[in-house]
Amino acid sequence: MEQTKQNVKPELSALKLEQLNKQPIIETSMQVSEDGKWLVHKTTITDIKPLSYIKKVLGSK
């Protein structure tokens, strides 16, 4: 018996898309130093929060 394979592309639910949008943005870059002795690996994490959240966490002063 021969089974047919279907090209099924998984779709993300609205909940999953919302969760992914809340995650921080992580960017990395690598370069060799000018003298060629070192590898510089730089990671930047960008996390966006509403100002109202920050005020509640830190307490308004």
C-alpha cells in the first residue's frame, strides 16, 4: 500500500505569535580584531517594555 505525502505547512496560532512578539530581540556579531589576535563576539539583547510597567516595577519617584 502506497501512502501519499502531503506538503502540510504548520501555521502558528495567534497565541503563539503573540508570545513570540513578546520575546526579546537577540542580535549577535563576530569580528576579528585589527591586530588579528582576537575574535570579538558581541551580543545585544533588546527588550521592549511599556513605560507603565517600568514605573510599577521601580515605583514612581
